[in-house]
Amino acid sequence: GSGPRAGGEAGRLSQRRRGALRRAGLLSTGLLVSLVAVGAGAVAVLKPYISPDDFEGPGSGSVTVRIAPGSSAAAIGSTLADAGVVASARSFVKVSEDRAVTGRLRPGHYRMRKGMAAGAALDLLLAPSSRIVKRVTVPEGLRAAEVLARVARLTGLPLKELQGVDKALVGLPDYAPGIEGFLFPATYEVEPGDTAVDVLAAMVDRFRAAARHVGLAAEAARVNLTPLEAVTVASLIQAEGGTDADYPKIARVIYNRLAKGTPLEIDSTVLYAQNRRTLKVTESDTKVASPYNTYRHKGLPPGPIANPGEKALMAALHPAEGDWHWFVTTDPAHRITKFTNKESEFVRYREELNKNLGTS
């Protein structure tokens, strides 16, 4: 009795075991299938990070892209992807991070191509030649009218637009009667889309930076001038030229004459009044009717006669020590300026100048 029953029991046990194993096998297969599915999903999710979509080659055609100031690599990547330059923002971010150049990317307008490999796009963004910008260098001592003409010529902005800019929009200091004297000499970058207001505002902003740097307001008060008078003196110094070393001496001549109540008799003021440029100032020039004529009117002219740089501003605020009452640039070609407190010497220097100019 016991044998067959035992055998049947054993058979059922092995059947159950086989079923359990089969179920386990099915389970493990299912587990494998779902793990594969999860793996495929993870790869799908991770793929853009591991190997993001990217074009091959240098691309073709031309497209202008604007990189906004303060853009992250991701924001730049999105801009490029939206313009069809790169295949994906992520490809650009990856190559920027791999090459550790994110900090070197500058805002501005760039001439790019469509369908570029992310690495090629990055190379173009780092190449100065692909940046669309016009550089305008404004030298010291130009008058406002000359600055505007120069900006128009070098940027293509219409001169009439520059001349017609509302002075209230360019951020002038409250003591400035106009733009003369406040268009700071420097090199400016003019981007596509920049307006006449933008360009002049940048120049005034640069003046304000220089004024802060030299401590204009406080230092002007120390030499008993208003900020406008200090800028006016700096403009006279700049217009008269000479070398950097002459500037503080020219300032001292101006202050000595002001203190004595003597007319300044500065040639560049009568030329400004006539809107002329020449080294030969005649007797009739000195009689021109204008508040800027410092032969006819004592004291400083009503405002600046040129746009001074930082060295001229510094000289106006820190004049040299000396008792000179006259100065003459006796040799303009070599920028030789002579200073004296004797009228007889001054007359001799004037003759020397006329001889050098071939007018004696």
C-alpha cells in the first residue's frame, strides 16, 4: 500500500517543481523583457546627453544669429538650434563643456551657416571675424559735429538721424548743455540694429565712467570750478594740442589768466566760433562776434569746444605749478609748445610759429 502512494506523491511533487520552475523561467524572461524595455527607455532618455543629435560638416548658406548678453551655453544652443544652425541645443552644450570655452562666448550678432556640426558652430562663435560689428574710433579733440560725421561714415547710420537725436535720451549729466564735450574719445562697437541714440548714449556713458575715474565733481570744486567749467577747460587744453606733458601747463596758463582777469585769447575758441580748422589765425579771426571768442570776451567760453579725453580732464583738475601767462605751439608739426610769463618772449614765440607756418 505504501509504495505506489509514495510514488504518486513524488510524481506530483516533481510536477509542481517543474511548474514552479517554468513559472520562474517565465518570470525571469518577463523580467528580462521588462529590463530590456527599461534599458531601451533609459538609453532613449539618456541618448541626447550621451550622444546628442548633431549635424556633420561645416554647414552651408548664411544666417545671422544674435547671442543675447548673459546667455548660458544652453541658451546659446537653443538659439542656434532654433535658427537651424545646429541639430540640437544639447550637442552645442556638450561640445562647449568638453572644450571648456563657455566663458569665452560673447554676446553679439554672428554670421553663421545652417546645418553645422556643433564643433564647427562653436569655432565660428569664437572667431572674431564672424562677429558682425562695426568699430568706430573717436580720437581726442574732435568737435561734436566731426564726431557725428565720423560715426555716420563708419557705421552707415544716417547723419541726419545722429544730428537729430533728442539730447534728453542719451543720459547727459544734468550740468551738460548739450553733447559737445561729452562724446568721449574711445573705440566703440556698433552692432546691427543699434540706433543713433544707442551710439551717442554709449559715448556719454563712457564720459560718465571717465568722470567718475578722475573724480570730476569733487576735484572741480577743489580748483573752484563747476563740473561744466572743468570739462570746458579740458576741451580748451585738448583743442590746443601739444603733448600730454604740456596739458597741465596749459591748464595753469588758463587759470593764471582767469585769476588776473585777462582774456584767455585762445585761438581754438575763435576757430570753433567759425566752425573752421586751421593753424593760421588772423587778426580778423580774433574779432569774430561770438560768445566763444576768448579774445573779445573774458572768462571761459559758455561750454566745451571739443571732446576731451581723460588726460586733458586730469590736467584741468590737476594743473602744473607755474607763473606762465602765455603759451605758443611754436612748431605744430613736432608738437613743440613754449610757455612764458614775459610778453616780449610771447611775441618772439608767435614770430617763430609764423615762420614755421610760412606766414611771416
